[in-house]
Amino acid sequence: MNRQNVLILVRDLMFRSKIDAAAENIGVDAFYGSDLGKARELCETLKPGVIIVDLSDANFPSLEVAQTAREAAPAAILTGFASHVELKMLAAARDAGFSKVLSRSEFTAQLPALLAAARR
């Protein structure tokens, strides 16, 4: 089976290690972008099946990320996560067109399924 690409816009090392372990277990390749410019470049070259975004990181504003993803990788499932108390941030991501918007705990619990979606 071919390995599929997942673009990860997460700089938090704790979440990166969780994502790396889950991606390896599932058989998808995780690529990381550190800012919006790198995210665009990776979207264009990788055409990822899934894009995961830490909405709490100011380097990844939801509206700009959604626009970048829709232009460069329109078929990607765009998933964002943030703290459950960041209601405005979560709502802004929904309004921007994210496919899924989750709290951090939901993201952690659903991580294997979110990554597996890249293989479909």
C-alpha cells in the first residue's frame, strides 16, 4: 500500500511526538510546516490528504491557512485543534472552512482516525 502524506502545522513538541508515533503506526508520512509560507510550499508539492493545524499557534491563523489549503490542496481534509476554552478561535476555524475543529483532548483521542483519513 502506498504511504500518503499528511501536512502538520504544529510546532508544539509534545504534539509532534504524538503525531509522529501515530503516523508511523498507521503508515502515513508526516511533514511539518513552521509558518504559512512553508505550509503553502508543502501543500503545492505534497498534495496532502490531511492537513492538521494547531490553531493556538499565531503562525497559523485559521483564515489564511484555510485559504492556502483550499488553493494548493483543495481535496485535503483540513483539521484544526485548540484548547476547549478558546471558543472564538475554534469558531473562527469553523467559519474559515475547516473540515473538522476539535479541542486538544478530542484531537488526541481521534488522532489515529484523523491520520488514517489520508489513506482513503
